[in-house]
Amino acid sequence: MKIVNARLRGSSGLYSIDFDGAYFSSITPQDRQLTSDTGSIDARSRLVCAPFVEPHIHLDAALTAGQPRWNKSGTLFEGIECWSDRKSMLEPDDIRNRALETLEQLVSHGVQYVRTHADISDPSLVGLKTLCSLRDELSDKIHIQVAAFPQEGLLSYPRGLQLMEQAIESGADVIGAIPHFEYTREMGESSLKEIIRLAGAHDCLVDVHCDEIDDPNSRFLEVLAAEALFAGMGSRVTASHTTAMHSYDNAYCSKLFRLLKHSGINFISCPTESIHLQGRFDTYPKRRGVTRVKELDAAGINVCFAEDSIRDPWYSLGNGRLLRVLDFGLHICHMMGHEDFVRALDFITDHSARTLGIEKDYGIAPGKPANCILLDGEDDYDVLRRQSDVLLSIRQGQIIFQREPAQVVTPKHLSVNA
């Protein structure tokens, strides 16, 4: 297979991309438009990009909004209550069918890598076990990491720590915590220390739902970063949400950022979900409640965007379209300058790949796995502005799906030739 007349991120001109089976074999600049032939794909001056990465989603809860009731307050805490009611109805086929439908949505929008959280505040671990089984079954079609997530607390939930150990034995790739939801500050801090200990002992990645609250006194992030730093595993640790950082004062953040930089941990922001869930206890002014993405990025700290939820008790919309999430995120975080636009896709591609620890085998370069997508635009700015469709997705040198660009018929009264 070969792609001709392709544009690449950060480069000018056109390129030919050659495949050798499941790997890229060469990337060659073109001095002119080439005519496609049998076995080649004409990109028609559109952007060929590394696949999108969804670094934070909850497949076990996807498509359950309104079951058995709606989250009327729109708060994180009522969402947890709604999910606790729905969780009692979970069965393997239920989880599998909803997860497959959600993955199909993600794949149709250019996603080939997913980290899904699975609630382990459940003695049966049915969600985690089902998603681990699905991960193995779909391994040649999509890369999935399963994160063991103690939704109701690692230490506050009965036998929570033992359930986490069982989740690791059952195949979890990533382990997490939710320190701001534990009963006490001390329990929250202890939960983070336990997770770092377990991750070191079992060679797991770490992804913590950290400080997902508007409380400026919720400061578990400093504990997580310090523990990761002292354990020498910062690049394998992720802090998701960290929305309390929106409420921290700048003097504290100045101190905190020094630690974050030294620790090397990663960050995930879920802007559509956070703008919906946070600020619920404010009258006016209302906080946006999204972490300091712009400032983290400017400090050289790895940060990426995720959708988090697709039609679940916490967020009743969502469609797997990461370009929509990116659009929201850049708006909310005041990242609307030209320098932001020209590298916008970093936040749903390269940065996310680094968070998942897959950067070694990710990207478009000779010798790397032949995974890529074709976007209906010329560069990051064009794709973002137009919210472009994904026209083609290739995994391991094989076409996953292909669609034609949308055609618009101009109404006669708007035509210049009318």
C-alpha cells in the first residue's frame, strides 16, 4: 500500500508514504502532484496524521444516562449515586454491548488507542473483567488499556484495597485512586501511597482521578506528584481532572508547578465534562473548573484532552469525536492564539500517546507500525476550524474504514452564477 499527495503535520509540501506490510517503510517528499495507481491512495493534499488517542473514558458506564434515573443536579456526586444504582444491574453482555457500540463511535472518528477506566467498587469486578476480555479480543483492531478505578474510594469502600489487588491479578494495565472522595484527608493521602506502592510492585501504570472538585483546599495532587517523584516513576503516572487547580491561588501554584515539573507526571483534562460538572455550587461568578492546561503546557508538563464520558450519569452527551473535545478545550482554556492552532492536534495525539506510554511505537515514521488517519483538511488549524471528518483510518497497514468527503449543494439563491 502507498499514500501519495499527502500533507504531514509540521511540514510543507506533499509526501508519499510507503508501507511494508504492517509498518511504514519510507516517507518521501514530492516535488509535484502524483497520479495514483492501483494499490495507492490519493490523499488529494489532505492531512495524514497519527491516529487519535482517547486517554480517559469509562466504557463500563457508557450509554447508561437516565438508567435508572437522570442526574438532575448535574454534580459529580449525584452522578456517582446514579451509577451506584445502575451498577447493581451490570452483566457481562450488557457491558460488552455498550462498550462495543461506544468503541465503534470512537473508531469512526479516528481513535485507535483507548484507556478505559473500570469501576472496581464492586465485589464481582464484572466491569473490569469484561473490559479486559474485550481488550484481548480486539487487540489486533484497537489498542485498549484497562484502568482499575475505585469509584467509591480505595480505602472508604469495604475491602477496596483487596479488590484493587484482585483487579491487578485479573489483568488491569493501570491502577488508580480517587483521593478527594475518600472519607478523610488522611485516607485520601494513604490511598495515593498505596497505589504508588502497588504500581511499583506489579509494574502497573497509574492514573488517578485527582482533585476533581472545586475545593481550593483539595491538594492531593502534591502528594501524588511527590510520591511519584520519590518512587522514580513520574512518566508512568497520570493525574486526571485536577479541577481544583482552577481554584488554587497563584502563589501556591508557583510552588506546586516546581514539584510537578520535577516529578514528570502526566495530566489529562476532560474539558466538556469538567465545564459541565464543576461550578455547580457557585452562584455568580461561576468557576469554569477546568485545570490549568495552558499553564501546564507552557511549563513543559505533558497534558492532553479526553472526552471522559459518552452518555453516562456524569455527562449525557458525547459522541466519540475528539475534535469536538479539542475545540471546547482550547476555547475554555483561552488557547486561541495562532501558536496554539498550529499544534492543536498535539493534545489528542502525541501528548496522549506519551500519557499512555506508547510513544515508542506511535507516529508516522519509517519502521513504526503503519497506523494513521486521513483528515479532510490541510493542517491542524484547518482541521480544527472545520471540525473535519476522518476520511480514512489505517491500522497495521490495513484499512479499517473509509468515507467520502461530505458534498454540499449550494442553494441557487446563494450561487454567484444564479
